[in-house]
Amino acid sequence: MLTFSKIQTSHPLYSFVEGLLHQAFPVDERRDDDAQRYNTDHSPAFNCYLITDEEEENETAIGLITVWELNGFRYVEHLATSPAIRNKGYGKRIMEALQKEFPGIIILEVERPEDEMSTRRIAFYQRCGFTLCNQDYLQPPYRKGGKSLPLYLMYAGTDSIDEQYPEIRDEIYRKVYDVK
């Protein structure tokens, strides 16, 4: 059974989470460690979850997911699994557990389908019940002097986000990326 445990930086496995963030996401796709740690410990809208699998008597750390509680939806900022368990069906199980754990609208960002990997990632999320929103979306930079990234949003838990798209985008910009 998969478990999402909300953790703070004092948790003994926070270093696993931070290391996995570094492995899975390039610098331009994550905030610096101090800002990430601050959000983990102090932001009421931000939740850092350690994902574990409770097989038999052993509980194994398999990944992380960070989720923002925003106005009328949840935004999944980062999701990564340990390289040791990749290609073993955990991604699908995590997405099912995510939607069960957090009913309602869930939003996440994906790279535009410009290569095989990004196309496969979008198809994976679609198989997990997410829909691609084709409206232009630009991820603001995480760092001063950083680059914006052209991405798309994907969503689950509703038939469409087209009408609410400007409000959803602006809420993510304000709360997650601190864009005024």
C-alpha cells in the first residue's frame, strides 16, 4: 500500500526527498534548497510528502510529491520516484493514490510534446485520467535571472479548466512562483 506522509525538514528522510529533487529536476525546474526548506516548514499552502510503500513489514521510501492547496484546486509541483523502483508500475499507482487522497481538481505542469520523452509523459498522465490543456502556459523562473519554460497544464477531477484557466494560471503564478 502506498502512503503519502507529510514531512518537514526535521524528518529523518528529508535528505532522501531533497536528494531526489536534485536528481529528478534540473536547477531551472526547482527552487533553491533554502526556499524549498522554508516552504516545507512554514508555508501553510505547501505540502511536502514522502511516498512510501508498505510491503509486508518493511516500509520503503519510493518517492516524493509536493502539493499546493490553492483556491479551488490542488497543484502538484514536483513528483519523482527513486531510480531503484522506476519501470515497476509505481507511477500509475502513485497517480491513483494521489487522486484518491486528494479528491477534486488536480493540476500539474508538463513539458510540451517536443520529443519522445515528453510525449510519453503526457500519454502516461492521460492514461491516469488527466487531460491536456492546450492553452499557452509559461512557467515563471524559480530563481532571479532564471529562465521561463513553455509548458502545458494537465488536469483531473473536472471536465474542463478552459473557462477558469486565467484564474488557475494566475493563482499558480502568485502563490507558487511569487509573481506579483
